[in-house]
Amino acid sequence: MGVSWIKYEKDKESFKLPEVLGFDVVKLKNLEDADKKIEELVKNDCRTIIISNDVAGYSEDIIKKYNKDPNVKIVISFDKDIL
């Protein structure tokens, strides 16, 4: 598994393009589950995880944990219009 996107279920604007193209876009019902979902994706060999700004607010500890890990990249997408 290469790249995954994570966004809040009620966020209808973020990651529209990857979703339409059939990529793995995870929609969280509860933002407090962000850390668990990131851990799960990493355990399943996901090496790049792009998260929406909403999700980033709930996963600060996880982002810091993987900040120096050369095998996992966590990217925060601040602008909903980017992807």
C-alpha cells in the first residue's frame, strides 16, 4: 500500500480528486479516531499518509512520532482546494 488520504466524514471538499480516481480515501466518523487509523495504516505498510487539516488537529502526537521516521511520511493538506 503506497498512499492513503484521511479526512473527516463531514468534510465534502477535501481530497475529491483522489476519491474520484479510486484511491484510498479514509473518512473518519469520529476525529478522535485519527491516531488509531494512522497506526493501522502504518501497520499495513502505508508509507505516505496525507491528512486534512481537520484530522491534523486530532493527531498531533502521531505526527510527532513519525516526523523523524524515514519510512513513513505524514503530510498535512491545509488547503481543501489542493486535492
